[in-house]
Amino acid sequence: MWDNALHYFYEAANLGSMRLASDKIGVATSSISRQIAQLESEMGIALIERGRRSIRLTEAGQLAFDYHKNQMADREALLNRIQELREVKSGRIDLAIGEGFFGPSFTALIESFQRRNPGISITVTSCASSEIIRMVLDDEAHIGMILHTTSEPKIRTRSTVEQPLMVLCAPNHPAAAMEALTIADLGRFDLCLPPQGFRIRSTLNHAEKRAQVWLEPRLVTTSIQMMREIAKAGRALTVLPRISALAELDEGSLVARPLLDDAIEHSTVSLIHRLGRQLEGAPARLMGVLETRLKSWS
């Protein structure tokens, strides 16, 4: 009732008379007068000066008039904003991904997306898979991209592709001349690997037990970027999924060789979001782009 009465009051004040407001709104003049009187009663103060042929606002009336005018402007801005979101002209995307996905290929994807969607802002956070899952669960990230699958019941996996672990080395490294390498072969070279507890290292540990060969990496680091750089420099071999070195493989600064072990557990790249969270507008559009690109990266 308040909103209706305030609307009648605003139209009458804006047009200068209740009769003109009556013609515009399509209700009786007496109804407009009654609504304004009820509004004044609720507020406990007069909004218009009585005894005049045209409407003149009191100080309180001017405050009420300005309030409703601003309210209408805010409503219009809100509707315009919502329309832009429907058309995906604007919006915000929070994306959390593992460090291994960073590189020219991923950067080019984001840059291309923003060129096509200049009104959309994107925040990209790099962290461990456990933190990515937490961010998605807490709605701090619309989309997560992790290097495995998750059994978390509140996480929905939208897309997943297998990424076999590969031995990466410089083109002039002796291992580059080999068609494939076994765990025993790895033990003959200097290695740069992630620390114990990381999924890649756990996978290698199982392969070591099967082969009864124990790898002793020369360098241990949590940084996938450092693993790539050490391998590019020819100082050591590293073991990563192919997707973690797409740019280097394309430019030829790294070569990839299969790791021979029929029982080895390969990595899986998964796109995730929180179960029950409906991705609409900008996040939904980027999710579609990532799903398509992920298939090509595989």
C-alpha cells in the first residue's frame, strides 16, 4: 500500500495536479487524494500544502518526492543491469585453478574470452587442489579446475578428461632420444619432482614399488613452473601431465615421452562447481568455453 500511495503522490506532484495524475494513471481523482491522505497519516506529517489549486510540496513532501524519484532510478538501473547480465554483456567470474594450468595457452584463452566479452571481469586464483575445492564449496570461486577427480559430495564435476603422465625433458637431453621410459630409466637421470604427498609423487611411488626401483630426485619443488624451467634447461627430467606444458611442447623447448607402466594411474583434469549453484550469465559462458578447450587440450 505504501508503494502504491507513494507512486500516486509522486505523479500528482510531478504533474502539478491530482486531475492530471488521474488521467495518466487511470484512477479516480478521489482515489489519488485518499491515497495521499493515508500516506500523510502514516508519515504523521503533511506532504502537500492545502488550499492551493496546483500542488505545492512541503519540505517533507519534497523529501518524499526525491526519495521516490531516486528509488525509480535505482530500479531502472537494476533492471538494465539484469538485462545486461541476461545478454552476458557484463558480469564477474571468479576462477580457481592449479598452477599447472598456467601458461600461454591458458592466458590466450582468457584474453580471447575478454576481447569477445569486454564487460566481464575475471579473477583468477592459483592454489592447491584442496584449496580450490574449498573455494568452490564456499562460493569464493564460480569454477574450479583441478588435476584429479574429487569425491566431495557437494561438488559437481562438469567435465573431465584424462591426462597421462609424461616424462618431460629438453630436446637435447639423452632421454629425448628414447621412444619411452620406464621407472628404471628414470632412476638413471637427474630428476626434478614434486614433494611427497602430491598426487604425481604418490602415483610414482606406486610405480616404484611395482618396479622395485626407488627414485631419488635431485631437486624437489612444489612449483610446476620451476619443474618446467629445470627441464627446459636440460638439468633434469620431470614428470607432469601434458596439459601442464602445452606451450613448451608446442614451441619445442620441451619434448614429452610416455612413461611405460601399464598400471600407472594417469592424471585427470576436472572442471568443477558447487552442487546446487546455478551458473548463469558470464560464469556459464566461460564454463562452456573451458569445456570445449579442455577437450582440445586432451
